[in-house]
Amino acid sequence: MEKQNEKKGIGAEMLQGVKSNVRDYMMYIALVVIMIFFTWKTNGGFIQARNIANLINQAGYVAILAIGMTLILILVHIDLSVGYVAGFCGAVAAVLMTKYNINEWLAILIVLLLGLVIGLYQGTLVTRIGVPAFVTTLAGMFIFRGLLNLTLQETGTIIVPNEGFNALSNGFIPDFPGESKVHILTMIIGVVAVILMIFSQIKARRANQKYNFKVPSAPVFAMKLIFFSAIIMIIIWVLANYHGIPWTAVIIGVVLFAYNYMLNKTRLGRYIYGIGGNAQAAELSGINVKKVTLFAFCSMSVLAALAGVLYTSRLQSATPTAGLGFEMDAIASSYIGGVAVSGGIGRVTNTIIGTLVIMSLTNGMNLMGMDISYQYIVKGIIFIIAVAFDVRTRNARK
């Protein structure tokens, strides 16, 4: 009887935990459901190692854009120009490498600096001149679309022959020398990732206990760790039986770690959340709202430039259509990932899950051969459901 009551208690606690954190858990549930559905509809094709690696590479540029967009949306602004900023910067990188024979790594650095200049320009208009972000970035969308077309006007599509550059979104991390059916380095990275995840979760739980915050019971906490560890190791095992971890995943991981640390462990991160929650109160408390907002726009444009590099690397070419609709996927990924419509709330780790939801839908529907028109309809429905769900749960809490 005691064991039955304990099981019921754990089950009830888990159910209550899901209900109280429904906004955080729903995206994980949605991602699992989507992956199971497309695995079934494609007779296992969706979950194959080749397609998982392809999905990661496809999602790379959207994930980078979405991380930057999360900061902008938390501050209750928006950046509609990021798609064509990415396309323009990718085209500039291609021109530098092919026309001027500049080393690919120097070309990437130049493009990132170009992104910083673009961010300074748009951020200054918003913070110093007072032009609304919607208007500033809508104008930027037109400007950078025009600059993209001008950049490729003479040549059209530019094929990029640089192997190092193209490997960013098509290559995989190397393995230890020797013959092995499994990518050993990938397995080691997976184990280390699980250990770090467990360590960070235990540390966070102890910190919450120290300040008398509510925490899940030990059995529920252990089940949560086991679940996420299993998910990580399944993905790692699938990749290790192919070519290993794509370089795209490494780049996303580095950017994600940096921004997650900045938002959760630094004063700047607290300022960003404070401004998003109440800009007037933040300013009265001594926060320089203009500087923080300018940083967010600079950050967004630099990440857009990086996204342009990844997209150009993925296609191994720069095209006049690059950037079309990128901003929509980035915004949708952020909102699906739990960024509040009213601002002040959002996590870049959840934004990555939102990106995987959007890109898994795209990838799975492509595998099924679904018409692009229906793909847009499905993605639009998922987006509006996510935002409506956020609004409803927030109103319910009030």
C-alpha cells in the first residue's frame, strides 16, 4: 500500500509539475509528438542518422537568428530585417572569397564586423533618433534586399569553392585515428554533455533549496534527469553511427552557451529581463535602457551575419533569394520557445527547441512530399496556436 501511495504521489507530483510549468514543457511534448509522427509517416526515414544530421544543418541559420531574436523580443522590440541582413552578408562573404581571393576566415571576420556596423546603424535609429523598431527594421528589410540584389547583379548566383567555408554547414567534427564503426569523439562529447547537464541541474536545485524555493521531490527530479539524459544519448548514438556531430551543431552550441550564460549569470542579462518587464521602472532604477537596447540590436545583426555565413556555406553558394522568410522562422521559433508576447520572459535554450519544432515540421513535410503551400499553412497554424496558448496560460495565472 505504501509503495502504491508513493507511486501515486510521484505521478500526481509529475502531473502537477507539468501543469504548473506547462509553457516550458509543452514545446518538448510537441517536438516529441512531431518526431514520432514523421518517423511513422516516413517509415523511419525521419529518424535516420543522415536525416538527423541534415536537420541540424538545415536548422543552423534559423537557430542562430532565433537566439538573437529572443533578446529583441524580450525587450519588446522586433527586427524584421534579419533575413536580408543574413542574405546580404552571406553574399558579401562569397564575393570576398571568389572575386578578391580573401581567405575564408578573414572573410567571415569582415562579414561579422559588417553585421556589427548594421546593428549600430539600426540600433542608433531606435535608441537615439526614436524611430520605432518595426519601422526601422522594415526599412532595413527593403534596404538590405536591394543591397543583396546589387551585390549579385553582375554575377547572379556565386558558387563558393572554399572547402573550409563550405564545411561549416556540411562537415563533421573529426574522430580519433583508427578504424571504428562508431564515432568515438561524438560518444565522448555526449557523455560529457550529460554529466554537465546533470551537474548544472543538481547545482540549480541546491541553490533553490538554499533560498527555500519550491523544488520537485528527489524521485521526480531523478526521473527528469534520466529522461533528458536518454534523449541526449539517443541523438548522440544516432549521430555517432553516421559521421558524428556536424560543425553546425558545434557553432550553435557555442553561441547558445554564451547567450544562456549572459542572460542568466550576468548583470546585462538581468537588465534585459528588467527592461522587458517594465522599461520605465528599469530606467528609474538606474539601468541605461538605450545602451542595453543598442547592444541587443548589434548582437542581432552580428548573429544575422553569422547565420548568412552558415546559409551560404550550406548551399555552397550565394543566391539572390537568400534571406527570404528567415525572419519569420526566427520570430516563430522564439515565440514557440516560450518568449512572452508582452516581453520580459524568454530563454534561449527553449528557443532552440522552438527552432527544432519549426525545422522538424519543414523537414518532415519535405520528406512526405507535401506541397509548399500546405507547409506554410501548417507552420502558420502551429505559430498562432503557440502564441494563443501563451496568452491563455498567462491570463489564467493572473
